Amino acid sequence: MMDDILYSTRDLTVDYATRSGDVHAVDQVSLDIRRGEILGLVGESGCGKSTLGKALMRMIRPPGRISGGELWFDGRNLMTLSEKEMQHVRGGEIGMVFQDPMTSLNPVQRVIDHLTETIRTHEPKVSDAAARARAEELVEKLGIRRERLDDYPHQLSGGMRQRVMISLALALRAKLVIADEPTTSLDVIVEAKFLDLLRELRDEFDLTILMITHNIGVVAEVADRVAVMYAGKMAEVGDVYGVFRDPKHPYTQGLLQSVPNIDLDEHELYKMEGSPPNLLNPPSGCPFHPRCPQAMDVCAVEVPVFHEVVPGQSTACWLYELEATRD
Amino acid sequence: MTEALVQVRDLRKWFPVKQGFLAALTGEERQYVRAVDGVSFDIRKGEVFGLAGESGSGKSTVGRLVLRLLEPTDGSVVFDGVDLAGLSAEEMRKLRHRMQVVFQDPLASLNPRMTIGEAIEHPARIHMPQLSPEERRALVLRMLEQVGMVPPEFFYSKYPHQISGGQRQRIVFARGMITAPDLIVADEPIAMADVSVRALLLDLMMQLKDEFDLTYLFITHDLATAKYVCDRIAVMYLGKIVEVGPLEDVYTNPQHPYTRALLDAVPVPDPLHRRTEPLPAGEIPNPINPPSGCRFHPRCPIAQEGICDGEIPPLLPVAGNPEHRAACFLRTGEYQHLDPLR
């Protein structure tokens, strides 16, 4: 395994059991997260991006389950770890930040107690005073005055609560932070500040960040690479400049064109036909083919293989498979 | 100039803060959240007037005051020449069919036990008693078609949970349109929709506007989306309008430092245009005791002591253009010579 890859999934599949049968919420996804990068994972509701984020920490609860694939994190296959070993990975090595910090923080616990409890659970030898000192130093780096540590979560603003969530991940020096829609409940100015902070933290702590979001603008703003999911499958992955300049998958193309842009002179947005498929009964072949303006006969029959089509940019689309065979 | 459909003047809404028993006993002064604190604007016939701002700016409260879903603390709303404050509940009810509202969450706006057809028909039952049941049904089917729910007979008997989020918002629009209103207050109507659905809903809004001669009050936190639909826009901060004008003027030549900051902070979907401008310090202050003078002054990069923290700046024309106005002493007021960036 290459050393610059921190996390790597191979053919990861997550199924949800429903009355009408199994749903592949994540369908054979192979994704590499490189050390020190901010990887933006985008897609619309129901595409499986949050499920993928949870699966990376093995946090899928019944009726869902990881039904196949490998999870290689920092040299270990997490699928082979016991639940107890996983608990050390969660929080300790992989931190998580969710959309709504209010539901992730305990309302009757002071902010400081969240931090010292986290530190002392994972590192029982650390004294309370030492844990507090570490917490104080950390939150000040994140722009929260140390006096605020004695506040309860409801006394903080939304932006501050989100910074507390990040501090919980950093308190144990997590290598990877999975942030699921971390800015969705924030106002734009607070959001912009939070994105600045993420960039600074990445540089200072050598952090790797997986940023799961529906907001394409946020990805363009902070990500180094971007991964686009559609109907449980990976549609496209690549360098953020490459994907935004020359998206390969027709879904990525449509998605990027339908994002409102305050800078351009365009006065109309691209309107993508149709809506994402029902995963109980997914389309045959490429899941995007019923909506795809460039669909061919083969698209309805066979699933395209995900592969690199230009250096640093991979996609699963027959348009490029054909090019490859023609050469 | 086109006629105003809605005239809002010096509108105020102060919500009393819950007071403890002891505080009331000791005669402690009651505190208020000044959600809307002296707001004036016109919505012209046939336009899309945008009201933008962050959470707590008071934009949604203004929307509810315009519809008189809330009683103002002070000030007036005149709808098509009629002062709403003077109307009795009965008179207000008679006017209601001319103004409709669309909220952010269509699932919360629809009764889960009513079929889509019944939901759309409901306002017609109340406001159009002259119609026979057959006529009403025909009208509902026409509305369904109008919002792109075809075949209408198929959707008529569906329940809200059986259709997608984007389709639900279409139903809410159809229900709003059935009484042929003049004004639609759309409060974050597309905030919950996915990117690909947003474009379709915006398109629907504009289509309905053309077909039914609608006027919109479009309330949003998303300046990028506002760009595609609004003719004019007002930016609110802590209960006050800081800048108002034709969308293009406000976006290309923002005068109030807050408007500028808000526009700069919007993430652009292009990695080649990453933001480099600094952001304003701090966060939105408490609306219970808002800062003196210009409410933005504690966070403002150009604020001057002794000026911006004293009086409240009035909305004044930008470079003599009465259409574009901003409330900043250093940009449009009498202290322009003190603007450090000039």
C-alpha cells in the first residue's frame, strides 16, 4: 500500500435491509484518502455520502451493515478489528464532526468536561489538570477564549459549537477528521471563517480531512480533491481544479452547471432532467443512464468500470471506456 | 416608476423576553428582542423583491409582518392601497386570498393525512365558495398541470410522503396559486432542495410569475440564488435594512461594508476563485441590546469612533442614485471624507 494514502476503501458495500429487500446505499466504492489532503465528498440527498462517512468508522447500525469490501486505515484493515479496538480508532485516530453540533454535544455538560472526558477516556494516565491545560491551549488556537470552556453548549454560538466539535477531534490528535455537512447550519460569514480554520488546522496539525457536503461551493473553496457520488456509486474522483475545469462524468457536468454562482454573468441555471433513482429498484447498467443526455445503448446494459481517464481524474462512464478500446 | 403593491413603513416587531417572577416583582425593566427595528421598503407590482440576511437578521419576521401573520409593534404595511393594521379579522380574511406564502419545508407545510388534491383544493373551499365541487376539482387539476405535476389525475390522490421533496414544494406552490394571489411571500423556498432540484424550482417560480402576473417577496440567506430571480434586493442586519437597490447595483457596487462582507463570503463553485478578502471580526451580536449607532460598527473594518457608534445612519442614495441606497455614514452619509478606503 502506498504510504501517502491514509485511508483506502476497496469495493466497500453497505446494505440496508428493508421490507422490500436489500438496498445498496454504498455500492462497491473504492476511494483513497491521501495524507494531509482535504477531500470533498459531494452528492445529492440519498446518494450514500453520509453512509460512506459512517462506514469509514464502522458506525453502521442495523438494519444497515457493511456487507463487503475492505477498509484500510493507516496500514490496518479495520474490518478485522474487534469492537474494542475500533473504539480506540473512533475518536482517537479518526474524529467526526456532524452537521448539528447541538445534538452531538451533551447539553448538561460544560464544554470543558467534554474535552477532559474525551482525553481521559482515551489516555487514562493524563491528570485532570493536564487535560484541562491541553484543552485550553487547543480551544484558544481555534479562536475560543479559555473562559468559555466553562460554558454550556447552549451558551455558545453555532460557529463556536462547531469549533468545539473540531477541538474534540484534535484533543486526541486524530489523523483523520470526517466532517459531515459541518457548515450546513452556519451562516455564510461564519461558514467562511470555519473553512479558513479547517485549512489552518490541516497545515498546523498535519490533519487529513474528509469533508462530506452537498455544497459544491464549499468544496471549490477548500478541497484539494473532490469525489462525486451518485446512487451509491462513485461517479468521479479527481483533483479539484481538474474536475471543475473539465468534469468527465455527465452527472458531474450537470451538477456543476446547476450550482448558483454569484460571480458569473449567467442568468439561467442548467436544469438537469429527472431525479435520482429509487435505490430499491435501481436502473440497470449505469445508474445515471435514464437522466444522461449522452446515454448510449451499452449504458443501460452494463455497469461502467471506475478507472482513471486522465492523470489524476477517474470516472465510471462508458464514454471513456469506448475511447479506451478504440485506441 | 411602477406602482407599489406593498408599502412597508417604519415597521417594528419587538418580542418581549420572558421575565422571571422576581425580576417582574422588583420592577426590573422588561427586555425585548428587536427582531425588526424600523424597516421601510416598497415591493413594486410584478417584481421579485429579495430580502437577504443571516439568521437573526429579522428577514423572516418581516415576511410574516407583511402577511399580517404577526402584529407589528409599530409601523404600517399597506397592501394595494389598504392599510392592513386597520382591518378587522373578517376583512383580513377576505384579503388573504390575494397573498400567499411558501415556506422552506414543504413536508411541514402539507397535512400528511390530506391527499395532494385535497391540499391544493383547501384554499379554494375557503376563498371560492361560489365554485361547485366539479369546478374546484377541474381547477385543482389545472393547477397540478401548471406546476409540472403531470399527469395531474395520477398525482391528485397521492399523499405527501409518496412524492419527492421537490415535487412537494411544487404542490405548495400550486396550493398558493389556486386563489390567484397577487403576492407570494417565499421564505427560503428552495433552501431544502438538492442542487439539481433548486434550478427546476427557481424556473417554476419564474414561470408562474409570468403566467399569473405575480409579485414575489423572496426571503433568502443565499445571495447566489437570489441573483437568479431578484430584480431588487434589500440586505438586513440585526433588524435593519443596511442596503437596498437593483440587484445588479448592489452586487457589483456594494456600499455598506456588511453587504460587501456577505457577498465576499459566498463560496464560489470555482476553485480558481477562492476568497482572499478578510472577513468581519466577531459574530452577530445579541438583538436584545444591539450596538448603538450603526449596528455593524463593532465588526466593521472601516468604522470610525465617535461617528459610527453614535447616531443610527439613515438609508441614503449611493452617488445620487435614489434607487440604490445604503445606510453608512462613511459611504453615503455626511462623513464620506473620513472613509479610510476612499
